[in-house]
Amino acid sequence: MQIVNATQSDAPAIGELVAESFAQLDLARWLIDDQDDWKRIAPRYFEAEVRDAVANGAVYTFPDLSAALVMFNGDATHEPDLARERWLKETTGPYYDRFVRLEKALQERRPSKPHHYGAIVAVRAGDRSKGACSLLLDHFHRILDERGQDLYCEVASKNLEGFFARHGYTPFGPPVTLDGRELVQPIWREACRPADAVHS
């Protein structure tokens, strides 16, 4: 299956894909506890994340946009920005405080050592368990291994922790917990670096 780099024009469709893929997660239910509000707010929020990643990282997908891997450069963060704050308030409405708390909690857990940041993996419901996530991850892992770059991610479903473990990830500290609920588990993948050359 051909892997392509998403563009800004793909952002609305991938935002919808992520919102649909995440809808049943505990994280989503904590952020927005009304399904109709989730369907209205989440696609716009994730579309903005995708646009940001296209500009400051990479978004890998397939020509039919059935799955996506959203990645940021390690130094990409949500710095204080009045325009973004206004946008976030307008977009999330009564859920604004939860989004701010989550973004702050995630930012505080980011490693200080150099890394790439894997923010989102999403697959269309009818295409799950067909290897799409593995293809996207393996593709990106090869790129990072060539560069010798480590990767930090967060898993928002305990059901996926084993999947990521099989791809070389290990837990990175305890889960991120808000209001007594474990929302995401930070994980880390060391780059597969070539063995040191033997010098005579």
C-alpha cells in the first residue's frame, strides 16, 4: 500500500478521521462528555493539529486517507499564543478548560532529551486490524532510524499498549492522570542505531 505525505488540503478529512477513531476512548469522553458536541468540536480541533503537523513535522497517510500518522518535530510545542488561545476557546466552548489542562499535562511530560513526537495514529473503523498502523509506523521508524532519532508518543488506549510494545516502545513514566482518570500512557522508542564501527 502506497504511503504518502498528507498536505494542508487533506487536513479536514484527516481531522474527521481522527475524531471518529478517538470517539470511544476514555480520553475523548473526559474531554467532551456529549457525543453530539464531540462530533461538532473534535474534527475542527484535530484538523488544526494536522495542519500544524504538516507545517512542523509530517503526516503520513494513504491515498484514500483511511489511516494517518501525525508526527511533530521534537521541539514543536504549543507556546503561549493569544490567537491560538482565542481559537481554542471559540472551538471548544464549555470544554476549553479541559483541553487546556490536557495540553498542559501532556506538555509537562514531554522528555527534555532530543526526540521526535508522535501525536496521533488513527484508522478508519472499517480498515482496522488490517495492518495499516504497522505500515505507517514501520515507514516512519525507518526514517527515524536512519537519522538516529528517538520517538516519544502517548497511547490513549490500554488495548494498544501491547501493539506499541511489539513495535519497540516501552513505558515512559506513569500514565497521565486527570480527575483520577488515567487518560494516556507515555511511551518511548529508542532509534535502532547501527553498531559502532570498530576502529583499528
